[in-house]
Amino acid sequence: MVELFAPGDYHGHQQVFAIAQSSTGLIYFSNFGELIEYDGAKWRGIGVPTSWIRELAADDSGRVWLGGADELGWCETGADGAAAYHSLVDKLPVESRPLGTVWSVDWFDHSVWFATDRQVLRWRDGKFDHWNFSATPLQRLHGGGKYLWLARRGDGLYRWNGGEWQLISRAPELADQQIGALIDEVDGSSSIIGTGDGRLWRLTAKGELSPFAPALGPMLDGSRITGGSRLRSGLLAITTHGQGVLVLDAQGELVQKVSEEEGLSSASSYRVMEDREGGVWVASNMGAARVELGSPYTLFGKENGRGSVVALSQARSNGVLYLGSEEGVRRLVPQPGGKARFEPVPGGRPRVYCFLPHEAGLLVGTDAGLARMVDGALKVEVHTPVPVVGLGRSVSSPDRIFVGFSESASTYRRTADGAWVDEGPVAAFSGEARTMVEAENGSLWIGTTQRGYAHVVRADGQTWQKAVVEFFRNDHGLPAEIGWVRVVDGPGGPWFSTGAGLFTFDAARNSFVPAPPLASVKLAGLYTWPVASVRDGEVWAQVAATADPKDLERPDVGRLAREAAGGWTWHPLPKRIINRVGYFGVYEMLIEPGVLWLSGQSAVVRIETDRVTEATSVSPLPLRSPGLTRERSRCGARRPTFRSARSRSKWNLPNPDFPPVARPSTPTGCEDSTMPGRTGERRPTSS
């Protein structure tokens, strides 16, 4: 799962060079002239008296340290809850001025370290220590995890030994290249190094150098390694210019690639940072992204072929997943690299209203009539004067189906030679027949858009065309405002969804009663749709206060599970997942053993339901909802609020359906006054 943060979201420059998370959990982006703070709901721009902020480092006290053009200092949140920047430029020794560009910052051994082209500075105990070197372009510090390193291009690689910088290697493979990534093994026995020529190396504690992950050579040819980090799982995340982010195992085997095809906005990335919730943040030249590696959630947006409009139907037939919409029928097709995308099926693009999996193949209700998937193509087999808006199958007669229209419902029978016979309408019924379920007792329930529920009952030997129909609308236990009603085949028989709750039908009392699972968890009376079940004792549903659009902006979707004692419990999915489905929540839901498919205005989301508990065991950083505000902090000035544009979101990790290719004390002496923020100016692009 990839969540993008574009310049329009945080109102800043597109280039984000570094990302850090403070010990308080806030996320910070480096940007042009300001540090951008994100708390999961709001963006705040914190003015810094510089142009480009090049690097960030978080300490253990909630401070985030930064370096930029002739500037270094820290940012922290004050007692009033507002974040402010504090400069340390006036604390610099005379011999360290002018400062120049601070290319790297690191928090190591309870001290803050900064590096420019000609010196290394350490801020500790309220003062600076400094080490001067001959000027080297882009001299950089690397916190490898175990050690602090200094890479000097044209000179060599040094390591801090607690008292001085010790030369470790002058191997030309390292000394002649810009080192972008340096990651220590946990035991310190060796380090993995990535260089500007796109190569990876292993450097032992004895200074021995050997290639690492040589099989990646063809992929990295022409690319530049820019950064890297060891994840808590032990995997290595390597950022590149050209190939996005590469995730490697300890042996250097490629586990996963995350680039434009997988959802990033750019294949050029600068830094990677794992947050305490397990998300991996990527800084790039087109904003930033948060990636959930190995997530049980996969999103299919327009870039994955979902289409430009809402999918009104979902079904699987003969092992293939289909979507139906105003743009016709699409099917999920495996792609190279363990991915998948939706592609239109041949046979035209009629508007699709409904699907019905059938022994003869997937049946499709369209505005042209009754269609069927035949040899991978859509074929209209019965042309009708009005659209087919509903389909249902007969339990008592497997060769018969129920076909719903805008003002009637008919039965069709399939003959042995594959022809469809129109048996005629149910004479006593009128209304828009959207959903139809035949109960085990042989009666038929129809959910309509205007007339409530129709119960169609035949006498022995009677045809459906002559059956008796009883309508239920604001009576027999149904709420006064039932809205657009639907009937689905649920556990134990038909389930009835209304604008004010989910019900079952008690035949003995001739009355509707709240569905027991929702009633037991105090969700009865709430709008519940869609709803689906495939396993005994498990029901998936979307729940909102009402069917009003304002309530459907933030619905809950979750699982009702029956406990051993007989009661039910409600397990909601993370809000951030439901938000990504789109405005008005979930339109269609398809449940399969172990997999849930949700379809909405923005995307189709695939959820591995057996892994959801594992994925939500740690509360994730809350992701912003559409329309949240962005505040720009300007010290001593009024703080205007800007409305943020809706997030542009892409998720496209390899689909699991298809196997993948494989507080110490705060440093003292930081009493400097808050620096005023810079005013807005044209922001150039930096290389």
C-alpha cells in the first residue's frame, strides 16, 4: 500500500530531501525555506532562514535537527503546542564561519553531528566541537546504525572511534564515488555501502571490500544509490535515482521494488525512513510517500485499470474477478512481476447493473439486456426493451433465474441447448426489482427502490407468473423511513437492508426483526450496506448512522464474528483504509474465503482478512482525510489556514493473488530565540 503526499497536499516545493519522525510521533519533511510538520491530520510549515533544508535527524527528546544553506539548528514543539525553529548559527566558532551548506545531520552518541564540505561539527553540552578537513564536495556523515561514518569523495571513508576520525578505506570503488547509503550489520561485523554508480558493496570490519547483491547490476545500471536504512524486520531499504526503492534481504536478494509502477509518483527517491508504526516513508523529487510493505491491503485505482467510474457490481466466475460499471465489464488480469490490473473485456461497453455467477458462466444485467461471459467476451443473449437492473437465481429450479427491470420482474429458464426462454413477468408485482433472493421455503423476496419489500408466494403447482405478492413498507417491524431497500442471501436466510438497520424475517410472527449479530453489538438501527458473508459465524458490513451522504463520508467497515459463547463482536477495519475507497464509502462488497473486496468512488481495495488482526495490532499513524487544513507557522505573525486539495492516492503493491517475484537528557545550551520565518518566494529546483 502506497500513500502519496503531493506538493498540493503540504503546500510546498516538490523536492523533499529528507524525512524524520520525532520521538513524539510527528513526521517532518525537509523543504525549501521551511520544515513541514505532519501530525496525521494537519500540515504545518515552520519557517527556517535558509533556502534548501538538506537533512534531518531526530533525537530522543522530541527535537528534530536540521541543516541547510548556511543554517543549522533544531525544531521542537513548545508548551503552547506550536512548533518553532531555533537557530544555532550564532553559536558557531569563528573559524567555522562562513558555514556553507550543511549536507548531513545525524544524532549519534547523545550528540548532534553536522557536516559541510570542509568540516564536521558536533553539538554537545551547549557548545560546538569541530574538525576541519580540506574541502570535499558533498562530504557526508552516515549513521550506519552501529557506527558514525564520514565519506569524503576523493579521499576515503572514515569512522568515528570515540575520539577521532579513523581512516577505514581508500578503496577506489568507495573513495572515487559519492556514497549514498551506508548500513551497518547489527553486530558491527560489516557494513553495506551503496555508491553513486549504482553499485552495492560489503565492507568488513577489517576493511575488506566485496560486491554485494551483484545480481542487481543490470537493474541498477545507470541509476544512482542515494540512501538506505535497515528496517526492523532486518530487510534493507535502498533509495535510488531511477529505480525507486529496492527492498533487499540480508543476502542481497530483491524482495520487493517500489517505484512508479508500484504507486510512487517518481522513480527518483532521496531518503527512506521507517516510522515507529512500521510504515516506510520515502522522500523524493515529487513529494513524499508512506509505504506499508507486505500490507494485507492492496488498492486498485485508475492507474491499475479500475476505470474512471464507480464499479456497481463485483463477482468472481471461473476463477476470474470481474467489475461492472457504466464503462462495461473489466476483469482482473495477472501481470509480470506478480502484479495484476483490470482490463476491459471484449464485446462492447454497455452499462452494467448487476452480475450473477451461474453454471453457464457469469450472467450480466446491462442496459442492452441479459448478457453472459462467453470465451472471455461479453455477449448479449437476450435483448430487452429496458435495462436488466437485477438478477437472482432460483433455489428450487436451478435452470431458472429471476430478472429484474425498472417496473417489473420476470423469470427466464435456460434450456438444454443453452437458449433462454422468457416465462413472463410476475403479474402481481410492480416496481424496480434490484435485488432478489429465493428463500428455502420456495418464496421470493424482492428489494425495490420505492415500494419496500415484495414477498412473492406461489401455491403448490403454481407458476411465478400467477403468484401472490405482499408488500412490506413502514410496517411489520420495519422502520418508518426505510429508504432504498435491498435483500441479500445471508446466514440462515434472506437479510434485509434498510436506511435504518439490517433485519431478518420472522415468519411465525410475520414481522421483521433486527439482525441478531448487529443487535448483539448495539449496531441495530444503523444503516448497514453492503453486507456479505461466506463463512459461518462471520459477517462483513459497512455501517453508518444513516444513509445520508454526510454520514457516509466516514462510515465504519468491519467484521462481525460469533464467539464461542454465542455472542458476536465487532472488529472495524482501520479508517485510513476505508477513506481510500472513496467518498460515500463502500458501494459494493465481495467476500471470499480469506479475501474481502471493497469498491468505491476512488478505488477497489483487496483485503486479506486473515491478516487484518496482524496488520492492525499496532495503531498506525492516522492518515489525513480529504479536506483537512494546512497551517503555515510564521513566528509572531497571524497563522492563516489553507484548504488542502483532495489527496491523490495510488496503492499498487504486488497482488497476493499472484505470487511475487520473489529520553536521554536534552542537550543543553539551546536557549536561542525563535527565528522568524522567511516570506514566500519563487522556489527553484535543486539538483
